[in-house]
Amino acid sequence: MSVPSSIERGNLRTLAMSHRPEKFALITGCGQGGIGEALAREYASRNITPIATVLPSESNQHLSTAGITSFPLDVTKEESILELRENVIKRTGGYIDILVNNAGICYTMTAIDTDVNAVQKMFDVNVFGPMRMVHHFHDALIRSAGTVVNIGSIGGVIPYVYGASYNASKAALHHWSSTLRVEMAPFDVKVLTIISGEVGTNILKSDRERVLPENSYFSPLAKEFTQHVQRVPVTTDRSVYAQNVVSQSLKSSPTAWFWFGNATFITRLLDAIAPRTIWDRILWGLFNFNKLREAYRAGANKRK
């Protein structure tokens, strides 16, 4: 009896996967009103069983009411992920068809006034969280010939003012995700990076009371900074976003980077054809940096 080749084994595994009666999508960061919740509902509408996670301190009522299974998870804690893994493997029989790394937090502040401790916490969620999840769930993904979906942002492409640290976390996620895509291809696992535009969620709520430090060089823009953190941006509806992301994630050959959400078209266009410094000119005007320069020069003259 001949031993199946690696290609034949791959085909047999794909055939077995296609005949499993139930498929599963594990989604992190499914607090009420966010992208994760919208994604979980969308997968459920397409007969993919969502397994949602919420922070241990968060309510899961919005998920249980919708009939969605959920577990507590803190992606910064190894023991929390291991407990989740045990629960999920019992539920799925060892298979995960889609892992969506969605959990994320933001931090709004000028680069020079950054609280590094706060940024370390953000990186622990936005970058190291997905790394931990893939590390602990890669067996289940390989077994399913599954898909990893990493939720990135145009912030990882644009040098968006007051978002240096958040932008850096998303840029790191993008590049880690791209390398993961190459490395997981031999195991028939797909990796999809979502470059999200402005989407209607509550991620900005934790930063609404943030203020510039006293004596910051940016103090002349203190009022504008407050207006920025309290803004209500023009956004894409999270349900529409979820429909498009889920559709892409279910493709047999998804694109490497999928851009979706308000402002992604112009961002992608300028990133492809314009010089890097195009953003300097655009953002200078948007954030009233003429006012900042004039105030700085006036102060410098007084100090002479």
C-alpha cells in the first residue's frame, strides 16, 4: 500500500475539512458596540459558529442574548489565553477555522509627551496579544487549514497626528501579519490583514478625557487637542464593515491586505503614488500647525 504524498495528504485534509458539519470563528475583543461584536453576529448569519471573547470585567449579555457563545479573555495574560484554549478546544474538537485578532486599545498623545508605560500596555494588547493567540491556537488553525484575520488600521500607514504610538502598534501588527502569512502558507493557513478606515465603534471613549501635559510644547493647541480626542468622526457603519471583512475572510484565496472603511480609498491611493511627505502637508493643515509654529517662534523671540 503506497504512502500518500504531501500533496495528497493536503487534499485529503481539505476534503475532511469541507465535510465537517460545523465551522468555528474565534474572535477577540467583542465588547458591546465594537467591531468584534459585529463580526460575531455576521459570522453567525453565515452559519459559521462564532466564539466571542470579552474582557473579564465586561458583560457578555449582548452576546448571550444573541445566542453567541463567549468566554472571558485578557490577551495580555498567558494564563487567560490558556484557559480560553482549553474551553475552545473542548467546544470545537480541536479545530478553529477562523481566528480574528480584533482586541485593541488606543492611546492619543503627542510623540514627545508620550507616557511609555501606557504605550507598553497598548502594545501588549495590540501587538503581543495577536502573537500570543496565534502561538497558542496555531495547531487548531493548521488542523483546519484555517484563516487568521488581523485587524489593522490606516493609522499603521498614515503618520496621523497625536497617534504616533497607536500608529506604531498597528504598523508593527501589519508587518508581523505579513510575515506570518508567508510562514503559514506551507501549512495551508491563510493570513488576512485588514487595513481598517474610520469605523463606527467606541474605541475612542477611553481617550475622551485625555489632556496635554502642562508645559507641553504643544500647549498652544490644547483646545484643538481636546476637540480632537472628543471628536465624532465620519465613519463606516460597523455592520457594513463586518459584512465585507467576513466575506473576504471566507474566500479560498483572500487578498493579503484588505482595505475597508472610511478614508481607506484616499489613503491607499496616496500611499501608492505620492511622496512620503504628502502626509506632512496634509496633516499640517488639518491640525493647524501654523498656529503652533507661530506660537513657538513668538515664545523663542521672548526668550532671547
